[in-house]
Amino acid sequence: MERRMKKSIISVLVATGLLAGAASAEPVTLKFAHGWPTGAGPHADFALDWTKQVTECTKGDVQFEFHTGGSQLGNFGKLEEYLRAGLIDVAHGLNHFPRNRFNASTVIDTPLLAKSAHANSNTLWTLFEEGLISESYDGMKVLALHAHNAGMIHTNGKAVRLPTDVAGLRIRTPSPAAAIMITALGGIPVGVPPTETYEVLSKGTADGTVFPWEAVSGFKLAEVLENHTDAGIYTTSFWFGMNEKSYKSLSAEAQTCVDAASNRTLVNKMGDYWNKWDAPGKAQAIEAGNNIIVLTDAEKAVWTETMTPVIATYHDSLRGDGGVKNVDEIYARAQELVVKYQAEADAKH
């Protein structure tokens, strides 16, 4: 009788998980959403690498369910909303999309500021750590911030070598900074999400787009573009974060695993990631027989002279509609940091 009672008690303890080591907790599955197709680098490398690291570190206790571009939850324009509402747990989105989101971070989008992805991304993260841009992300567990290599202008028909060549062209723009830039050059901004760029180019409702090389591969744009100009005058920035409640609901051990895979450790990978992602886009453009335009030093000087006044216009927009009161402070610090981190990138390569 006593033996049967002991067995019964042990069975209850095992069933309820109260006997140490007798039963393991059920794995937690987190919903991870972003707007890229599964073949694009931000999914195939960034998302898969990060989730694998977290899952392995937690010994399988934290797993992930993906919602990518084209799915109901994989909508760039809704990611922040879905994340804050708890419909998803992890998201990777654009700082400026939809408009007036994370405006302090978009100081990095200032024309002529951008350098390599390593420099741009580490600059953003340091600005965040120093509290200059962190207020925008209140209520979110920020895991990383990053920005791509200084970007390109891609067109059909008319090739762009000088700023005056942009006049009259309908250019798909990814951000307010790019829209202000294209407008100042006499072009017509076309505001559509990245996932709709192929369609507007193929239908001729846009004459071109601004993108890094990565998007040429990720969105199969080499087949609907003819010219690619390495102007290197802008960047676009991104956020990667968790729903704060989702993060806090994890065990202390799981939180440590998430932190170990994120923050500066992850930011420091972004330069190599973006270099890797850019390479196939350029290769596909060359294979398609497209026109790759590399600017001369004299042409670059013309771009710099033309774009310099646009900086003030963009910063005025951030102060006004964007509500960023410390634009000058952020920009001055960003200029210092970009130089510092670009030196790191140059030494590495």
C-alpha cells in the first residue's frame, strides 16, 4: 500500500513538472515576421542564422515560425503594429515604413552620410546605446539596428550619370529621405513597398528605383531594369526587435540566449551580410547585359555639390513632421561615428 502511494505521488509530481528533472517544459514557438521573400539574404542568412543560434542555445526550448513576404503577417507596412499588438513576437522592418516611424533613426538616411553597411549599422547601434535615438523604440525590445551599403539608382531607358539626368524620371523611393532627394533632382517619387517594385517597373509606371544591389537579386529586378548607377549617396535603415512581453515571458536562460545572438554581436555581422547580399544582384545585372555605371571622381564631385543643400531640407522635415528635436545633435554624432566605423571596415577589408 505504502509503495503504491509513493508511486502515485511520484507520478503526480512528474506530470505536473514539480519533480526536478522529471519533465521538461514545452518548447516555446515564437512568430517571426518580415517582408522579404524566403530566397532573399535577410531571410536566408540573417533570419535563419539568428533563429538557429537562439534555438541551439536554448537546446530547442525556443523555436520559430516564419511569416515572410507575401503572407498576411509578412507585411512591411504593418510589422510594427503587429509586433506591438502581440500578433507576432519577432519582426525585422524598415525604420521609415510606414512614414513617421522611428524618425530619429532615419537621420542615418541623410544624403551623403552613408558609407559601408558596417559603418552605417554600427553608427546606428551606438546612437541607440547612447540614448540619442532610443526613445522611438519605447515598448519594444530592440535586438539590432542596421543600414545597407550606400545605395544605387537603377533605371530603364535613360541612364543616370549626373544629377540632371534624374529630371522627369519616375523613381520608386524607399523612404522620405530618398523622396526628398529625388524631388530635389527634378524627379518624381513613386512611393510603393519593396515587394511591388517589380510590378511598377514591368508595367512602366516607374522609370527606376533606388535600392542597394541586394534588392536586384532579392526581388528579381535585373530582368526589368537596364541601367545601374553606383551613386552611393543614400542608405535605408532597418530595425529588428521583439514584442517586449514576449521577451519578458521567456526564461532567464532563454533571454540570455536571445541577447547573446543580438545587440552589437549581430550588428557587427551586418557589413559582411550586406556585402554577401549585394554580390548576386550585381552579378545578375551583368549576366543580363545591363549597363553598370561607375562614376568618375569629377562626376562624384558634382553629385556631392548638388546633394549638399538637400541635407538641410531633409533635416527640416525631420524636425517638422518627424518631430525629431535633436536632429543636429544626432547628425553631428553620426558623422563622427561613420568615420570611426568606416575606418574599421577599411582595415578589415
